[in-house]
Amino acid sequence: MSEITLTEIEHRLIQAEENIKELFGKYNGIDKSLVATTTTLNNLLALVGELKAAIEALKSKPGDFWDKLIYAFIGAAASAAAAYFIGG
């Protein structure tokens, strides 16, 4: 087995430090990407919630219209009946 010289050990140590710095750099980049992706997904979820609420409101509008129309007919019929009986 050959002995490793001090120069080789120093060279390997410098190379290992560079590799570690590179790995940390990649990790930090991935971490920042993950934060950006999470923020985007949270914004999308909030938007989907708003869209669901808007769709539910739009669904109920035709029902509200028909309810108002029926109440108007009932009110008109009651007014006509009252006018008929009072006017005699």
C-alpha cells in the first residue's frame, strides 16, 4: 500500500470543501424553489376557494330570481283579491 502524502491530503480536503460548498449551493437553490412553489400553490388554493364561492353565488341567483317572481305574483294576487273584496 502506498502512503498518502500531506500534499495529497490537502488537495483532497480542498476538493471535498469545494464539493460541500457546491452541494450547499444546490440545496439552498432547491429550498428557495420549494418556498416559491409553496407560495404559488397557496395562492392558487386561495383563488380556487374564491372561485368556488363565486360559482355558488351564481348558482343561487336564478333561484333568487324565481323566488322574487313568485312572491310578486302572490303579492299581485293578494292585492287583486283585496281590491275585489273592498271595491266590491
